[in-house]
Amino acid sequence: MKRGVRGGIIKLLDRGEILDIHLSAIEVLEEKGVRSRSRKILEVFRNGGAEVDFNTGYVRIPQHLVDEALRKSPSKVILHGRDERYSILLEDAKVYFGFGGTPTPYIRDLETGGIRRPTKKDFAEATRLGDALLNMDFIMSIAGVFDVPPESEYLHEFEVMFNNTVKPIVYSAPSAYLARRIMEMAAIVLGGFYELRRKPILALYSETVSPLTFAQENEAMIEFASENIPIVLGPVPMAGATAPITVGGATVVAVAEALAAITLIQSVKPGVPVIYSGCAALMDQKTGRFSYGAPEFALGNIVLAQMAQYYGLPCFGWGGCSDSKVPDAQAGAEVMMNTLASAFSGINLIHDFGYLAGGSIGSMEMAVIGDEVAGMVKRILEGVRIDDESLAVDLIKSIGPEGQFMSQKHTLKFLRREVYTPTLFDRKPESLWLSEGGRDIAVIAREKAKKILKEHIVEPLPEDVRKSLSEFVKKCEKELIRQ
């Protein structure tokens, strides 16, 4: 099992400000509440003790129910990989990085650099790339399976992920039906529901609809909770659109949605692993688009981490994303800004590596670049070691003025543990760089991605399991198309 590097270096809010946000969210839940058109969701809230109006769909949640739900939620969560060596322990401010997010409508073609609709083949290659990248600790997506009937898209995507990675999977299932079928697929992979409950190799990612709304799709939370499988929350109200324009006001909306979701989940089955989230995002007022590169979004992630730490819960946030349409300087700056902010604040699961255009375009080159950024950030989080051996006073005195340290055993001993060596970014002399073609980083990243796809082999599922998965997807696809 992997244990992440500890973050939590920066904090924006003091305890009084955190409490102000919490109590403001509680006031919203008690006096206004949330709303849903799903009778199933309303019934769970009612059975859990909330005040439910089935005619209007409003749910008012008293503070004591929220407090009880928080007490029932585990402070530590394990996300398992098909290979246990890649399982990750979420606790305190330990940081992990994730490949991609939810399905992207477009992908950058790795051969031409053009933008097009992704296919099942693209989804498989992208997943395999994420499996190979050393600093990607869990798997989401930078593509989508859009060459199958749309009703069965997510079934095909999960089939691809189960076949093409041994790392933990965090992904969406936008209906109760799909949630149940996807858990059945995971059970096929592991040999039954008992093994799935014991070692879940997937976690559900489910976003509420801002402001303060539970959609029919959120019934998936109930399905996963009933089997005690981890659920990752994802409220992202946009300041100036689905939330007040201020970061503080947008955070209140996000926290209220997150606390309501935790109350719903713990009403289904106490003790279900929940990964907290609730980030104040921004709608760019000039374009009307969600801005992944806004500094306010980075601030929202820092506040997210502090709220999760206040509640004593592991958390999920954003980092490897950009508004740029290509792997350029803007993309690099925004990815580094978001990654540093989220990692320094101690977000446990930092995702979206490989995302461009505000999440509309998946890019394998950008995923490779993001992996390098993640490696650098991990090194910074490791900090500076200060002890007699690292201070090396005796060595400094023995070498003295005008000496050199290159040939010393101390240098060799500490080289690998002390110094991060990039696998992608260029540090060559300019003369050598020019002699090798003077390629920019996007070209180098594309070549690395191609090399990985040519060489990386994922430990395959047994042939009978692969066949069972494929047949199960076909059967469910027929059921969905008939509906």
C-alpha cells in the first residue's frame, strides 16, 4: 500500500472563520434546505429524520443530523487497486494525484494534434497511459467512449478501466441502474460481492447540482452506500452563477451540499466511507465558462481542504487542469498553480491531470507533463532534511575553500534521496538541445506518451473474467436500449 506525502503547509482561514462557514451552511440547511425530484432520495432523507415535503421536494436538515452523520463517517479510507501495491490510504493531509476526471467530449489526437471525439480505443489507451505514469496514484479519465450507444457509455468505460489499470479507480455512474450494474462488474473482476465489499477497487464520484439540488443521478450514492463502497463527493458551485460571486459565499453553498450528501449517505448505512469535497469555483463573466485556471478556483481548493480537516474527513479536489486548449505555457502555469495550491493545502485526492479547455479536451501530452509537475510537487512536499548527516559540517570543513563535492561518497549517498531528477523537463545545455532538434516540451511529451503506449503492458485480467465482463456489458446494453 502507498502512503502519500503530507501536505497541509498553507492555510487561509483561522478556526473562527472555518466555524463561520460551517454554521452558515448549517443555517442554510435548517432554514432553506436542499431540493430533489427523486422520491428515492427524499425517502432516505425522511427515514433518516430530516423534514421532507414530498410535494415541493424540499428537505430541511437539522444540525444534529449533520453532526451525527459526520461522527459516523470514517476519518481514514483505503482506496484499493486491483494490485494491492497501488492501494492508497487517505488520512490526515496525505496527498495523491489522479489521472483525468469525468468523460471529456473531445481528445487531442496523439498523432495529428487535432481535436476530435474520443472512442473506446482512445479511452483504453488513455487508461493504460495513466496506469504507467509513476506519479498518478488513481485513475479517472481524459477521454470518453462515444462510439457506443450513449445509454451504455459508462458501462463500456468501466469495462475499459477494469481491463487497463491495476490502480484505484474513481469514476461516475449517473443513475441507480448504472451504479448497480457497475458494482456487479467490479464483483465479476474480484470474484463476488464479498470480495468487493472487503476490497473495493472503485469509488463512486457523484456531484450534486448547484445550488442545493440532488438530481435523479445522485441515486447512485444510495446504491454504493448500501454496499459500503466509498463515495467521493464533488460539489462545485460557480461563483457568480450557481453561487454568490464571493469565494466565501460560494463555499457556503458547497459545504451545505457536501454536508447534505454526507447525511444522505450515512442515513443509508452508517460508516460508509465518504471522501469530502466542496469547492468554490468561478464562472468567467466574459465567456460564461467554468474557469479551471482562475486563482479563485485555487483559493477554493485551499478552503476545501481546511473544511475537510475541520470535519476530520479525507477529501477530493482539483489540481492538474487548465483553461488552455493546447499544452502550452498557459497550461503549464495553471497546472502548477492548481497543483501546488491543492497539495500545499493537504487535499488527499488531487485529480484532473490531462485536462485542457476547462475539462472539455483530454490530452495525453498534458497528462505526461502533469505527471512531471506532480513529481516535482511531491519532492517539495517532502521538505528539507536537517540533521548532522545532511548538514555535512565535517565534510564542508574537510573540503574547505576552492574544493569540490562531486566525487564525495556523501554526494552519491544522498543524490537519489535528496535530488529530484526530471524524466521529461529539459535541463540540457542549449547547444545539445539544438543539436537534438530543439524540440519544445509538447513534442517531447507526445513522444513519451507514444513510447509508453507502445511498451507499457498492464497485468491482464484472466481470460474468463474478461469474457464475462464483455458479455455482461452487452447484456446490460440491450436492457438499456429497450427501456
